[in-house]
Amino acid sequence: MAEEQDKTESETPADEQASRQGDDAARAPGGDHPREGDQESDPQAEHIAALEAEAERLKEMHNKAILAAADYDNVAKRAQREMQETRKFASVGLARDLLPVVDNLRRALSTVPAEAAEENEQLKALVTGVEMIERELLAVFERHNIEVIIPQDDPFDPHLHEAMFEAPDAERPDGTIAQVLQPGYRLHDRLLRPAQVVVAKGGKQNQGAPEAPPGAEEIGGRVDTKA
């Protein structure tokens, strides 16, 4: 009996060691085989996540491309407008420099009395030559869209006219141009020089003229230069 008990005690550690080795083998990477369903679900989820990330990246790149294209289109349109404006008003400096020349030609013609030119052939020829130069220069202005502003009897417009002073005038409505001292000029829609004018003050109604019929003031368009 003693021998059998000793034999049993000597075999017990070995059995426990074998049992522990079996448990370690079961916990080893190759020892525990996952279920078939787990092997299919994990790679599929990773693939879906990768596709979603790629789709988000492509969407972001698409939005950036749209914004870049819009910015480029705006820059191109702005550059085209600036180029058109530059071409349209390229002659502004030259036109302004030529305005005094036109003024001096007109002053020279205004100093010669018509009777004197008729009596003197040489003076008449000189006046004719100066008039031709003036007409040719004004024709050049017209070809290049330079417009002369002569607002005689027009309502005063502070955007186009420069009022030098006001003068009592019983023949014109209050706020109209009584006299043009110097014509103005504009290139397309840009003012080169305002017309220097004298503005009528008082008007017909203030000078005892017959009262205008009802509605005449609305049709004529009264301009208040004191506003």
C-alpha cells in the first residue's frame, strides 16, 4: 500500500503539467480556431470602412475643385473687365490734354468779327482754315466717343455742370442754364471736364410772368439748385 501511494503521488505532478500544457496549447494563436462567421465579418467591415473613407476624401477633393474653378472664373472675368476698361479709357489723358487746344481755337475764332473777315480776304481765309481745324478735331473726338457737352437752357446737373455763379433771369425757369461759359466733355460715361455755366435765378414766376397752367411744373421738371 505504501508503494502504491508513493507511485500515485509521483505521477500527480506530471499529470498536472500535461494538463497545463494542453491549456497553453489551446490558448496559443493556432490553438483556438475562431468561428467561420467571425472570419467573414471582420474583413468585410474593414473594407466598408475603407471605402467610406475614400468616398469622403473624393467628395472633399471634388468640392475643392469646384471652388477652385469658381475662383478662376471670377478672376478671369475680373481681368477681362479691367482689360476692357483699360482699352475703353486708354485715351483719357490725351483727350484731356487736347481740350485746351479746342478751347483756344474757339477763342481765336470768336475774336474775329464777321464783318472784318468778309472785308479782308486773307483774314477770311485764315478764319476758314481755323474752322476746318476745329471741325476736324471735333470729328476725331466723335470717332473716339468723346462727346461735347453744351447744356444751354438745360436743367442744371451737378454731375455734368460746374456753376460759376447765379444770375437773375426773367426769361428762364429757376435752375436752368442761362449761359455756357465753357463746354464740357465726356468719354463714354466718364466725365473729362464739366461744363462751366451760369445758372438762372428767379425765373419767370418770380418776375411777375403769367402763372403756368396746372401740371406744367411736373412736365417741365423743376430743378432746385439750392438743395
